[in-house]
Amino acid sequence: MDQRLQLPIRLLPRRGHQVLQIAGFGFFLGFAIFWMAGAAGILDMNEGTLHIPPPGGWAANSFALFGLPFAAGGLCGIAVAVLKMLPGSPCYHLEINGEGLLIRSLFKQRRYAWRELPAFETLEQRRRTKSGTKTTWYTIAMEGAPLEPGMAADASHQREVLRIDADEYGAKNGEQDAADLTAWLNRLRDVAIDKRLGPNEMVEVPAGFSANAVSAQPRLGIARRTPTIVRN
């Protein structure tokens, strides 16, 4: 069921997806530590025991350092997933407001005005993995771009302005999430271009995103009343 929220609306990363990310990166981190311990001689792979390796100089155990980038990758992946699960997800979210969209990540934020955004559409991207073909659906915005050298004069060339992984904020069905997000953003864009989208407008949120959507209205502090002095 769709729900109505007041703009600005913040779409938060889906928690279930982050739990899977933590599990995956945790396994990656654990394997890297296990491999480095074995390569450094701290862990005896044959006996499965821990011991202090015999002194052999820095070069003897330097091979274990090759595992550090993999351990760092696993640790960073876990840290990002944890940040996405923070209440309100202040470091990672997609904000929809009367002016346009704001995409927030840890170290930067990108703003897109409704009047400058082309119409949204869905994109299906397939890539081969060891376990088979993985399909990811996105909501994207494309605009015309100047022709590149060597292209025919009558050819069309487009540039991607914006790409949103709809499944990051939706209900675990990537194709449906992308279709719903695309249709929703196009409706809001049309209303905004007609100058009928106010900064505090109440808008309907598609059912697939309602569980991860919150109103980002600033909290107003309680005004202090000035005591009244009565003089006789």
C-alpha cells in the first residue's frame, strides 16, 4: 500500500541488503586474515596451531603483506554497510525534495534540479560472474551529447546524467523497484516542471519503497517563552 509523506523524503538503504553485505565482506576479511597468518608463519596450516615464527628477518615474512589490501577491502565493505544501517542513514541516502534530488554518500553529495533532469528510464545491466549471469536494474536519466570524433553526422549520442540502483532502496525485486522508481520520479519531475511541487508537499510513496522512506523535515526546537513581568 502506498503511503503519503511530506517532502523532503529520504530513501534509506535497505537493511536486509546491508546484512548480506556484512556477511560477505566479513567472510572476505576473515579469509584474508587467515591467509596472512599462514603466510607469516603464525598459523601452522598442517597442524592448525598458532605459534611464534622463528626469526628469519623482514624478508622472510613480507609475503604475508600482500594480503593487506584484501583485508582492507573487507574491512571497508563492512564499515560502509554499517554506516548505511545507522538510524536515518545520514551518510548514505537518496533525498527527494521540491527542488530535485540529492544523492548522499560518505564523502560527497550530488544535487540534481528537476528542471535540468531529462526524463527517467530503466536500464537492465547483465554481467557474467562465477556463479552465472547477474542482472541489475537501474533508474537512469540520459541526455543528448555532442558527437564524438569519428561518429556519423546523423548518429545519436547520449550521456548518462544519473544512475540509481533502485534495489538499494526498494523491496528486493530489482526489476519492479526500477520500474516503480522510474515512474515515481517522472511524475514528480512533471509536477515540479509545472511549478506545482511545493517544498512541503505531501506526496505518495510507492509501496515498494515505503518501508525505507522517511520524511526529512527538520525538527523545530521548542521556542522559549519570555516571562511576562507585571508591574504594579
